[in-house]
Amino acid sequence: MQDEGRRVVMVAAYGDNRVIGADGEIPWRIPEDFAHFKEVTLGHTLLMGRATWDSIGRPLPGRTTVVLTRSESWSPGFEGVHVAHSLPDALALCASLPGDTIVAGGTQVYSAAMPFATHQVLTEVHLSPAGDAVYPEFSLVEWREVRRVARPDLGLDWVWWERVYFAGSDRA
Ligand SMILES: NC(=O)c1ccc[n+]([C@@H]2O[C@H](COP(=O)([O-])OP(=O)(O)OC[C@H]3O[C@@H](n4cnc5c(N)ncnc54)[C@H](OP(=O)(O)O)[C@@H]3O)[C@@H](O)[C@H]2O)c1
């Protein structure tokens, strides 16, 4: 399903309790982490679920957007925003669009795309807010932490992960 050599990068911010969202919104406001998200994603193609699209409400400048929905009639209402109706179609479409494929959430899309991800750029937010959306667990057998920037002043760590092993395949 995934183009060999194509980077599929999960980018997420999650709390110490793995929470990423509450009532359709991100349960903290950290401008420095928004700036980090922008730096990591500029020039690339974002894949997001329809609920995350709704919470953002517009295409993010400098990035190409693909929205995943099961609805055949749904339209984003913005020109240049792509729509896909299955994960395989979405990954194939992203592979034809600029830069890396950035998996931008939320929980449903992170969970579905995790088996195909090659990299993760995660913000560990040192809060445990109430929420209804979480970041999926991933195996330390399959993933290696390659870089960590601790920012106690911001109450977070930025962490880069690389896949070392694809479970269920021999393509380690
Ligand atoms: N902290 C972070 O880094 C971060 C990042 C992103 C999002 N979030 C948070 O995450 C929450 C949203 O997550 P969520 O899991 O509820 O929603 P989501 O993953 O953003 O979107 C779910 C929707 O995507 C579509 N979808 C999902 N899987 C699909 C598939 N295999 N094929 C076709 N369509 C598919 C469906 O849309 P239809 O219903 O239209 O069919 C589904 O209802 C929000 O609170 C948001 O703020 C946090």
C-alpha cells in the first residue's frame, strides 16, 4: 500500500495520559508547539480525518490537505483540498502530492495509519487533561527514539521516532 521510500510521518501532541483531544478541540494552547507543527509540516501533505478538518475549518497555508471521510457527498468547501474515502486511497493520493505524507490526526486516522508510518514527530505535553481522543499505543520493538528536545520551560518534550521494524512483514 505504501510507496517504498515515501516518508509517512505521524505528527501529534499528546498528554502524559495520551489525551490529544476533548470535545473536538485540542485541550491546551501552546503557541510554541503550533510553531513547531508549522515548521515540521510546511511544504508537505497533511492527511487528516474529517473531524480534525472540522476543528481546523480551513486549509493550513503552505501545506496540501487530504481529508478522509466515508461520505461520498461531503465537500470541504475550499478549492485545492483533496478528499479520500479509504485509507489505501488516501495514502496513494498523498504519495502523489508534495513532500512527505504527514498524518495529522485525529485518533481514528492515527490508529488506522500507524501500521504504515515510517516516522513520528511527537510532542509530549506534560499535562493530563480530561479528553475523549487519545494517541494510539505503539511498540518499542518497532520504533526507536532518535532525538529529544526537552523544554521544561514550556512543559513539553519534542521527540522524533523512526521505525526500525514493520510487524507482520520482512521489510525491517
Ligand atoms: N493533539 C493533537 O496533536 C491532535 C491532532 C489532530 C486532532 N486532534 C484531536 O483529535 C480529535 C478528533 O479525532 P477523532 O478520532 O474523533 O476524528 P478524526 O480521526 O479526525 O476523524 C474521524 C473521521 O474521519 C473519517 N474516517 C476515519 N477513518 C476513516 C477511514 N478508514 N476511511 C474513511 N474515512 C475515515 C470519518 O469521517 P466521516 O464521519 O465524515 O465519514 C471519521 O468520522 C479532536 O479532538 C481533535 O482536536 C488532536
